[in-house]
Amino acid sequence: MEYVYGALLLNAAGKSIDEKALTGVLSAAGVSPDAARVKALLASLEGVNLGEVLAKAETFAAPAAAPVAAEKKDGKGEKKEEEKKEEKGVSEEEAAEGLSALFG
């Protein structure tokens, strides 16, 4: 991801995205650049107008969440909430113990 971020940074600064510039940005960020990965990224970005792509990406808004249905006043909504709490079953402590077994 650092390589892509470097290319986006160069694009935002109005600089050309080439091997020397991308390697310089990565080095300045403390990343040891891999020449093969730099060349692969540059090859994939060849002919791509990042400004245009980013402008199109910004026009697509995330879909809005569906409105929550109003709970009925007869108490059924409360029962559903109680059932959901009971379904959870595993407490956070139990989950943490299980994770510690994975990582020693």
C-alpha cells in the first residue's frame, strides 16, 4: 500500500509519477523501496489519469443506511432485543482468552 500512497502523494503534489520520484517518496517515508514493485506499480498506472479516476471515485457516494423500522408499541421490539443479547453467548473475556491461545 505504501507504493500506492506514494503515487497518490506525487499526484496530489502535481509531480510526475516516475521511478525516481516514487523511490524518493518511499525512501523519505522510511520504506526500503523494492525496484520490482515500483516498476509493477508504474506499469499498472501507465495511461491512467489519477486526477480523473479520483474525481469519479468521489462522485460515488456510499449508499445510505436503510431507515430503522419503528418498533411496535406492543412490546415485541423489547423481546427481540433480549433475544439478540442472549444469542451472543460468548463474552468479551472468553473471546480474548480464545485469541490468546492463537498467539501464544
